[in-house]
Amino acid sequence: MLDRVLEQQPGSFARARYRTSASLQAYPQTLLVEAVAQLSGIAAAGQQGEGGFLAAVDQARFGRAPQLGETLEVTARIIKSFGRLHLIEGQVRVEDEELLHVTLTLGIGSL
């Protein structure tokens, strides 16, 4: 889903770019949460290839739906870590407009 990771501070933060698919008739906003979850795994994973899972979406505030073909900037910041669980704050923006602000819990490793 993510096109390019622009910045990464392992264990702390990651930023990526994503262009919405023009092949869809409408863009489901739940895919914005998925983009943040994927980037969160990149930010939180200690080793390359280490798997992860979305444990919970704690809070999500949506703005407008993205337009097809727009380029989105996705950020994920680790707020707290407890064992293999990480509390993440994420955003999806188009320029200065926030399309999603989400807090989620991500697990690293197998279930």
C-alpha cells in the first residue's frame, strides 16, 4: 500500500508517501487506517522481516475522504511501548489538510 518510506527512526517514528489508486471508483477511508498500521510496523519492528498485527484501533478521527489520485503523507509515531505492544499515534495528510488522526495499538511478533 505505501509507495515510499521517506524517513525512519527505528523504534520511534516513520513517514511515508502513498498515492491513492485511480482504479477505484471511491476510496474507502478505512484504508487510511491500514496505511498507518503498515507504517507503524515499519517504525516499530526491531528486525527486518519481523511480523506484526493490528491489536486495536483506540481512536480515529476522519476528515474528508481522499480524492482518487491524490498523494498522501502518512506518519506514525510510537508513543509508548510495553513488551511487544506499541501505542501509536498516526496521521494521514494531503498538504496541510488532515484526513485522519488515529491512535492504535500494534503488536510485533507472531500471535
